[in-house]
Amino acid sequence: MTPDVTRRIERAASAADAADRARAVLEASERIDHADPLAVQVAFGRLQGAIDNLLDALDS
């Protein structure tokens, strides 16, 4: 396997892991008390972080 192919496989795996984590954060955000502003703010921050990680994985 060439280094380029190996790098593409690693990048795809990293993006898939980041997507799985973002999906898990989104699922968790659906179970919070949406009447609690702090809980919503924390969930939103976690979701933003997960999306940032996903975008970073796609850019690498």
C-alpha cells in the first residue's frame, strides 16, 4: 500500500470516529432538560466541539 493510500485510509477512519462522536453528542443533547438554560448551553457547547473535531478530521 502506498503512503498516500494509507494516509487516506487513516483520514477516513479519523473522520468516521469524529462523526460517531458527534452523533453520540447529538443523541445525548436530545435527552437533556430543555427547560434548563444551563443544560442547553452545555449541550450546545459539546455539540459545537464535536462538530469542530469533525471538521478538523475532514481537513487533515
